[in-house]
Amino acid sequence: MSKKNIIEEDKFNLKRIHTSYSVNIKCSEGFIKSFAPGVKEVDKKLIKKNKDIYSGINDILKSFQDEIIKDNKDKKVKIFKIPKKEIIDKLISIVNPLIKIRYLPLLFKSFFIMLISYLDFLFSDLIHCYYQNYPEGLPKDKSITLKELKMVNDINEAIEIVIGKEVDNFLRDSFNNKIKYLRDLGININEDYFPKDIINEAVARRNLIVHNNSIVNKFYLESLPKNSYWLKIFSEGDKIEIDEKYYSIISDNLFLAGIILIQSCLRKWKRDCIEEADKLLIYDIYEMLLKEKYDIAEKFGLYSKTIETYDRRGRLYLNINYCQALKWQNKTSELEEELKNKDFDISSSRPKYVVAISALKDDKDTFYKHLKNAIEVDEMAII
């Protein structure tokens, strides 16, 4: 295989797509955590400084007194009243934009736009991957011009031009239509665990920020479901912002949605990579548990119940991690129901699984009885 072909094959490797998307989301999260505390301190200083400016303006204006001037010649008294309210309002209108400047919202807004861009990158990668592997699936109306044909060296480059055109059209479509497009390619996306409405609102909000100066318009409002929470919050003409809580929710759900899309495509288009897909999903759930994002780990677990795993080992790992997410959310009834599953029968399980299942059941005796054996037999690490 030539070097060029190796590069092309890697470019459309779904594991690489998974790594790229995961790293993008995690790096954004890491940058926010690193920068936000410092930016908050800068904003605190700005707030104090601006309060001093505001207070100073008011003190100066209050020092003005109404002037009384006597005109001895005409025996008249003229009273000149300083229009304090008008002056105050005018000065405040000038100073307010400066007083209201905050860097933290700008930080979240910038990274939010990048987050949504990562989703576009993912969609682009997935569609490229599909047509690179199945070029015969390209729509019949896609063509290549004579000028473009003269520029290519071989049939693969010609195919890539046609794929590029299809991807460009795809990316210009709405989020809901993108999901429909993937469904038409055979990807099963169950909306019970896939955060479609959350992502759809985030994409619409990004469009407002980029194209409408963050002002809510009818296109944004009409893109939301009738029962959307945001319809109760926003009206046409409102200014829309990105705060820390909203950013965190969208970041987590973008990670969830992206990984589910990749997993669904991987299991549909690369049937020989199911074992690898299982390992990636197990790691993603485990990482969410480590980050204490138990609700996202739970949703990954719910998704895992809809797929076929390569072997019992993969299924057990997924089930245990799902149950752990339930346990740490104190969802006792759901956990007890899950633990009735025959997969949790410890009679024929390896020691490490016995330890994990015993911990989920709060069975201390069985846990400590098998812990040493699990360390020796399964080489479990002692931390």
C-alpha cells in the first residue's frame, strides 16, 4: 500500500474520528477550566472599577446646585436649573456599555461557537467516511465538471471532489435534517437517549450569535419544540447569552451525541470492528464516571443496552459501569432492578467481576472475600 493510500485510509478511520472528536471536546473543557478562574478575577476588578466610575459620576452631578442670578437692571430674577436627570441619563447611556463589559461571557461564547463547529467537523468526517467506503451510494445528481476532471490525477481524487460537494450541501442543512440524512444511510438513532432537542437548540443559538448579534428571532423560536423550556424564557428581540452552566450542559451533551453517532456508524459500517467499538464505549462511560458526570454515563449505559457487544466480557463491563452511574445518583430502585439481570450471576464470574458486583450490591463480606484473589488473579491495581 502506498504512503498516500495509508494516509487516506487513516483519514477515514472511525477510531481516528472518535479520537479527534473526543480530544476536541475535552480540550475545550480543559481550556475553560484553566482560563475561567483568571477571567472571573479580571471581571471582578472591572466590576469594582466600573462601580467607582459610576459612583464618581453621580457624586459630580450631585454637586451641581441650581443657580440663581439677579439682573439688577431689569429687576428680574432668573433661575437656571441644571437638568440633573437628563444629564445623568445621558452620561449613563455613554458609560453603561463600558460598565457592562464582562470577559467571562465572551470566553464562554467563543468556546461555545467552537463546540458547535466540532459537531460540524464530526458530521463532515462521518459523511466522508461513508462515501469513501461506499462511493456507489453517492446521489445520482452529483457530478464533476470538465475543469475539475482536468485537475485530478486518478479516479480516487475525482470521487473525493464529488464527495466534497455532497458534504458541503449536507453541512448547510439543519441539524434535524442531518440526523434524518444519517438515518437514510441506515444509522439507527434512538431519541430516548440521544439529546436531539438539546443539540438542536444549541445549534440554533450558535446561529443567532454568529448571524444575528445574539438577538432572538422568529427562526430560532420556530426551530424549538412546542414544549421547549426556552420558549418560556425568550421572546423575539431578547439578547441571548452563554453562561457557565449552559456551556457545561451543552459540552456534555455534545460529547454524548457525538460518541453515540460515531458508535452507531462504526457498528453499521464496520461490522468487523465491533470489539474495538465496545472498548471505546467502555472507556467513554468510565471516563464520565471519573469526572462525576453520572447522568451522561447513565445515558451511555442506556445506549449500550440497544447494541450487540462482541462478547460477554464487553457486555458485563458496560452493565457494571451503567449500574455504577445509577448507584452514584442514588437511583436505588433502578439499580436493584438492573442487578436482577442474569449477567450479574457471580457463580461463574472472574474475581474482579465478583468484586465489582458485590460493591454494587453493598455486599461487604463477598467483596472483601474476593478482593485479594482479584488483585492476584486479574492483576487489579492497588491505588
